Amino acid sequence: MDIQIIMDKYFSRLPKKVAARIFNAVKDIPFVKTAIEKELDTMMAELESSVKPYDDTVQRFSRLPEAGLSRDDLLAVMEDIHAKETEKWKTGHVSGAVYHGDPAHIDFLNKIYSYNSQSNPLHADIWPSAAKFESEIVSMTAAMLGAKFGTNKTDDNICGVVSSGGTESILLAMKTYRDRARQEKNITAPEMIVPRTAHAAFDKAAQYFNIKIIHIPVGPDFRADVRAAKKAITRNTIVMAGSAPCFPHGVMDPIEDLSELARKKKIGFHTDACLGGFVLPWAEKLGHDVPPFDFRLPGVTSISADTHKYGYAAKGTSVILYRGTDLRRYQYFTITDWPGGLYFSPTFAGSRPGALSAACWAAMVSIGEKGYLDATRKILETAAAVKAGIQEIPELKILGDPLWVIAFASDELNIYQVMDQMGRKGWSLNGLHQPACVHICVTLAHTRGGAARRFIEDLKTAVGFVKAYPEEKGAMAPVYGMAATIPFRGLVSEMMEKYIDLLYRVK
């Protein structure tokens, strides 16, 4: 009897907390532990071929080769891998992940990268260009996100740094608020308040920096509950956050109400615009109803925005912005008495790839306002067509009122089986939990070559197949189903840890 059957038979009718307590009491009994291990190992074995597709076709190295391989041979291997993996996304079959995808744009960024491949912002004396690129990336992003409205002093009061991605931007901000609260308010047991739908990076920051995280619920519209946020505030609250939009359902939290609440309580407020920072300003200019979310709101004290998403830079850059240099300085690391000399760094990394910042700067400057407006127009038009197509499928429903990140669920079908069937047709979609749903994050790649039309056609076929063959499990449906229904989060966490182990395993 496998674990999922045990859960369905013995635990499904119990309250989650009771079921979890019982499971925790028996999970270390030898035969139970063996059954769990066997089930998880079976799952990993089934996933191995998709995780390690090159095991049988590309030479493996568990140690350095005695003599290095020729560069020509290695280039041939890389070209083959590149061709195979480009096929997966170039036709617009991937949710998010590749946000631009035009070969000419990619070639341009690769050329910029090659000119700057040795650059390291840590050594500003050798590569002063890195400081130019990063300061201007920050300034351009700040101006786009309301910097001129953010203060009665000067535009320069909205400041920031370039990070490696949205997760680092969020971690940096939470670390900054923790350190400021400790220094200025003597808070030693810090707490943060975030919506349940906020990015997992906030939970990661809580774990890394020993900050208690308080998740507030979202309403039927999947937007954060402002009343719950107000009730959650304590004397230890150092920061509140909201998403513009949230990753799971693509809806915007009530940033204006949340940030004003934070301002009145003299608490920091972070807008996570990693996903929307380079879309929402242009959507607003195009006439879409975009609620205020940026530095035009006096309560917003920091914003994260990913340049490597809809900023169309190469992967590995994001911007974290602050209202004032005094706040930003809590992010910095400096040491004055190290035998290696004076050492400082603005972000977590020491050495960083200056080439990524150069490529980011080149992407932003080459696209310009007109380019971002045009790209956003195409994305929102395509997203509207996708939403209309989903709404024509009676078995599906769209969650919330999204602009371009469209989550859909079903009251009649196993939505993860639908996702599996879409996977068989080459679509890589995001499976979500609480509630069970799937989303497609529309990018420029979906605006080309009829991708949106193919998506709806394939989705209708997938729904029809699952209706006709509801017992067919598929590859990922059991994994997502198990993760969604099992109340024992420790078991789900162990499954995820085993998956990471699998990624790093060399036979």
C-alpha cells in the first residue's frame, strides 16, 4: 500500500493538525519509515529520466579528466545541448522563464557579455564601467517606479543597488529592516507581516535572518486582507510587504492601504514588484487600471524589481530600491580591521559578474520607453486572448482578476492531470497549491507565431482527455497531488530535499 493510499484511507477525514500529530508520532516506526522511503525513492526514480536526460548521451565526469578535452569537442557538446534545450522554449511553450526570446536580442546581450566577461564590480578601480552601469540601472528603474514623486527633496533620495535576482533583492531588504530595527528601536525579536501569496523568498529571509514571519490570509479575490494585517502588527513588527502582482495568481495586493497602515505605525513597507516592476508602469501608460504600488505612495519604503524578467536582461540581475540612503546603508557590509585590508560589499556576494550588469544596462538603454511600451502592449493583448480562451472552457475557471499571469483551476477535474497532458504537448506550466491550480505567465515569446492560439487549442484537448480518462495519473500529477493533499509538511519537505539531492547526483 503506497503512502498516498494510506493518506486517503486513514487520514483524509481528520483535521490537518490532528493528522499531522498522529503521523509525527508514527513516522519513525521502522515499517512506516521504510514505506515512506520506498515511496519517495520510487517517485525520484520516475523523475530521474527527466532530471538527468544527458546521462546516456553526454560523457559524465565525477572527477577531473586526466587530460583536458579539446575545446572543439566541448563546443560541439554545448551546441548540441543548446539546440535541444532551445527547442523547449523558442516556440513559446514555457510559462515565464524566458521573457524575451528573440534571437537578435539574445545575440546582442551575448556580445555585450563577451566584452565584459572579466569585469568584477568588486574591483571598481579596474572596471569603473561596472559602477556606471549599475548606478544608471538603479536610477532608470527608480525613475520608472515613481522616484520623482517619492520625496520633497531630490530624486536622488530614491536609491538602491543591483542584485543577482528577485530572491536576493527580497533577502537584502528584509536583512536591512532587521538591522535598522535592531539599531534604531532595539528590536531583538523581529517580525515581518506578508500575505500568504507572497513569494517564498520572504520565508527564506525569515529562516536565514531569524525573523518571525506572520502570514496573513487573502480574500476571495486573492488579495491580502488589510484587516488581518492590522491585527497582526505588534511592537516587534519591522516590515510589512505586498505583491505587485503576486506570483501564484497574478493579482495585486492592496498596496496603497497596506503601505499607509505601515506608514502610520512607523513600520517599513516593501513592495515586491519583481514580477511586475517592468510591466505595470507601462500598462498604466497604456490605459489599464493599475492601482498605485510604487514610491508615489508615501508608505512604500522599498521595492524589488527584476530586470532579468520583463526588463529583458540576461538572467542574474534585479534591483532593490530604498526610500533614502540612510535605509540603504543597513544593507551594506563593511569591515575595517581585517588583515586583508578594508573590505566592503553592497550585496551578499563579494565578487560579482560585471558582465551581467553591462548586459542589463545595454538591454534597458537599447529598448527604451517605447520598446517597453510596445512589449507590454503585445503581452497584455496576448494575455487577454488567453483569458478569453480559458473562459470558453466550462470545466475551468480563472482565479482573481489578473492582467498577464493567469491562474486557472477546476471544480470538476484534477487540474494537475490537465497540466500533465499539456506537458505531453510540450507546454511547461507552473503547478500551484492552496488552492490547486495551474498558471501561465505570459511573456513576449507567447506573442509570436500563434503561441496563444496553440495554447488554447491544446488546453481544450487536454481538458477533454482528462474528462475521458480521469484515472490516468501522468508523470507529475501524483507528485503535485501528494504535495497538495498531505497535511504532513515535513514529508513534503523531505520529498523536495530528495529531489535536490537527485539534481546533484552523478552516477
